Amino acid sequence: MSFFNKLKFKEEEDEDKLNDLFKEACKSGAVLAKFHFDAHGKNAEGVTNSLVQFVGRLSKENGVIYCKGEVDEALQGDDKVWSSNAEVSILVEGFHVLIYLCFNYAPWGIEIEKPEKQEFTANDLQGFLLDVSKISQDYSKYIFEQVISDEKREELLMAMDKRAELGKKMRDEAEKE
């Protein structure tokens, strides 16, 4: 059982006790941040409900220790579109979780609250970059398989084949030298 599994956060915890728990968790590698999200739609209730559901889904992600969101009242703009914002306090097990959440949930704003300083090893950084690479590959695969038309997919495959041929040619020439 990890240190993070031992932490218990309850809604009725007083703020000082919660802050002490956050500090303790951050000593073990956790990160406390604020995410900012927005939503827009045709009606106020739909916009508000979508943000509440969004925060609920975020709170259930792996590596999330604590998550509490505050959703602003939806306002209607001159364009008759309703808009609202959510500010979400989130404590995660480490920066790798934060990277994953940022990529998958795309907040428009992020504030790191704790820790103020963090040292990373080369292995940590390598892990972060591999996570980003994997997420990017998954996203590209999704676009390639689900979004792009068959015609465009064929064009891309042909272009990739040409690049592979050029790469092979360059490698062969470099090996000759």
C-alpha cells in the first residue's frame, strides 16, 4: 500500500487539516494544482451540468488523490450562448499524472500550488517524455483510425512510405561513407 492510499480526505475536514495533509503528500511526490475549465452551450443547466459531470469524471482518474471543483453560475453572452467556468483543486500522485490529465482534459489554465520546487532525475524526465510520446501516439492513432476519411488515410500512408524510402536512402548513403 502506497503512502497515498493511506490518506483519507473527507468533505468535512477543516481547511488547516486538509492543508497539512496536502503538505505531507507533497513531501512524498504528490502535486497540488488548480485546473481551470470552461464550457459553452445552448442552455444554462446543460452547461453547468456538463462541468459538474466533467469534474466528477476527473476525480475518478487513476493517480488522483483529492479533487474538488467549484462551478460558476452560467451566464448568457450577447451571442445567446451560455458559458461557465470551473476551478478544480486537485492533488495527484506525481507530475506524470498531471501531464496525463492536462493532455486528456485540456484545462485552459493550470496553477501548481505545491510543491514550490521539485527536483527531477534524468529517469523522471525520460518517463515524463515517454508518457507524452505515448499519449501523442494514442491520439494520432485515434485521429488516423476514427476521424480521417479513407481517401485522406491512403494519401497519408503513401506519404509515410515515401518518407520511409527517403530515410532508407539516406541511411544507405551514410553507411557507404
